[in-house]
Amino acid sequence: MEDQDQGQGTPEQPPLDYRFTLANERTFLAWIRTALGLLAAGVAVHTLVQPFHHLGVRRALSLSCIALAVALATGAYTHWRDVQGRMERGEPLRNSLLVPILAAGIAVVSVFAAVATVWP
């Protein structure tokens, strides 16, 4: 028995509408753009920002941006694969952990930025 081509469907399941696949890909690319922005911010903070009064705050701010970028890029890929597989199998989609991860990560970055700029 030969493997079914993506989107061909089976007798039990109709073929996957390509628009859903393209929407899944656009969502993946949006998460990747966000991760690239955070990566650029982390590099810029480390390279361009003058050292703060407190040692390590600039490094913590930079590393938190870069770590969040890595987490988002990895999560975006795994989420894309999960959604694609579930759509092909006709299963319900799961909620994404990327939104709370991004929200918590931005909160941490914001705290580091506030400490760096406000604390004398």
C-alpha cells in the first residue's frame, strides 16, 4: 500500500483544504518573526546599550531576550508540526503554550528593563 500524498484524503476522511495548511504556515512564520525580533533585541542590547549602573543587568536583559527567542522558535516549529498532523488526521487542535510563554517572557524582559532604567 502506497503512502497517501498530503491533502489527498482517504475514503473515511475528505482531503485537507490547502487554505488551512497555508494559514498554519503563516502562523508559524509570525511566531518566527517574533523570535527574530527578540533575538535582534537581545543582540542589540548586548552590543549597543551602555553598561548600566548595576553589573549584570544588561547581560540579564540580553540573555532573557535571546532565551525567549529560542523558546519561541522551538515552540513555533513543534506547534506547526502538531497542528499540521492533527489537521491531516482530522483531530481537534490543542491549545498553544506559545501565548503564555511569550506573555511571561515579555513580563520578565520588562522587569529587567525597568530595573535597568529606573534603579539608580
